[in-house]
Amino acid sequence: MEIINFTDIEGIKVGHEQNLEAATGCTVIICEEGASAGVDVRGGAPGTRETDLLNPVNMVDRIHGILLTGGSAFGLDAAAGIMKYLEEKGIGFDVGVTKVPIVCGAALFDLVIGDHKIRPDKEMGYKACLNASNKEYREGNIGAGTGATVGKVLGQEYCMKGGLGTYAVQVGELKVGAMVAVNSLGDVVDPEHRKIVAGVLNENKTDFINTEELMIAKYDNKNNLFNGNTTIGIIATNAKLTKAQANKVASMAQNGFARTIYPVHTMYDGDTIFAAATGKIEADVNVIGLLAARVMERAVVNAVKNTDSLCNIKCFKDLK
């Protein structure tokens, strides 16, 4: 098994745009030839766009773009910029008078750092498309990961910086990759060492407090102390998948979240994973799904290990 870049998967392009002062941004994956797609939403507070059409019983069977964005529900406006770009390129579902681009998306909550009045919009989405290429593989404070934070059970004062991460592998002709913006309530644990690598900090901000143990100890505290979360990601593969199979791959990829984020899928997270298949080769959906979980696991860890401090929020590098 060979480690490759996420953008080595044929049929996709990746673009980012961000505002570091406002601490927000968006990421787009463009599938100019279309891709079969699915989604799995497990968090209790999702902010999503065009996920219903990914149900196998519905008509549209190919998508042309996926948006990951900051800005909470406001940030979903960036999808309008992606649609504008794709329509200009003549890409979309043919309705006779024009082609309607099918753009799915999910948002994370980053309004409490930076400037909450500035969030991804149509212009930022369009710029992300202009930046899109098959050579884009940066991580950390970029795109949808710009304002991401993790470990927020005690509020923003004791959280750490999250970010955008990727990881991809190739086995024979099969390629499977993950891209994720990590903005979790819980701590991020590196499964290789079973140690927290980013999460809620102690009073001196020199070490970690275990989020799950803290929540268990305060089981009778029903106050909403969590300042907005959600981890959102994409699995991409060059395999041929039906919509039903793509939904299954997205579901299996959630195991990557479960192996790295403690706790995950809470009522205060909107955890969402899309799966997109560009249909170049034949492969067993079970193998694609298990690889999807593996690459998502590593992408989550990469997201927090490769980010930098922003808005006075400590990052993994600060504690090394």
C-alpha cells in the first residue's frame, strides 16, 4: 500500500480560500465529469446542503462539487459561488435551458474566534474554485479548517487549534483518500500511540484534561457549555460506486472519527462525511469502506498536527 496525495485521485480538483484575520474559510472539491456520491450524518447539530438528493431513491445520480465551509449555516452561502463557477464552465445537470451544478456541502461552527461578521460567502466560494487544482495538498489553517478548534468542553479559553487534514493511499489501481476539517467538541487521539494530541487544556495550558472523563464527572450538568463544533470530511475514490454503495462508504468512514475523536457524534457536533467516486476502476465496496476508515483516521490526526496557532489558541506544535 502506497501513500499518495489526496489530489492524486483522478477526476477531482481541490481549492481553498480563507481569511486568516477573520479565522474562517472554505474548501471545495470539484468533479468536472461528475461523481457518484453518498453522505453519512451522525452529529446532532448538522449544517448541510443538498444531502437529501444523495439518497439512492432520488433521481440525481451524480454531483459536481462538495463544499466544506466554516461560518456555521451562514457559510453555506459559499455554495452559490461554486454553482456560479461550474455553470460558467457548462458543468451540471442538464435541464434544457442551462445546466444546474449539483453542489453538496456541510458547515462547521467557527464564529467564536476571529470576526464572526465575516464568513464564507458566494465570493469566497468562487475564489476557492479559481484556486482549485489537482496539485493542492496543503493542511492546517487553510480553507474550512482555518477557524477550526478542538476540545471545547470548558469553552474557548481552554481549547486547542484544529485544522484541515488529508491522507490517501493506493493499492494496485485503487485510490482512496480523505480530507477533513476537524472542529470537534472532543479530544483528538492518535490511535498509533493512544495519546491525546489535541484537546481541552488544563488550567496552566501545559497538558490535557480528558474530555470524556470530565463530562462523566459532571453528568448532571445540563447547561450548554459547548461553543459550537462539528467535524466535516470527504472520502474520494477512483472506484465505481452506486449511490447506495457511496453512502455505505461514507458510513464506514465514520469509524475513522470514532477511532480518533473522544467523544464523537454528540448533540453538539454536526459530524458529516461525504463520499465521492469518480468511476475509473472496479473494486470491492467493502475494501473501499475499510480503507476509507483508515485514511479518515490519519487525516484527522494530520489536521491537528499540521496546524498553527491562531487567535492566541494553542496548537499541537506549541506543546511538543
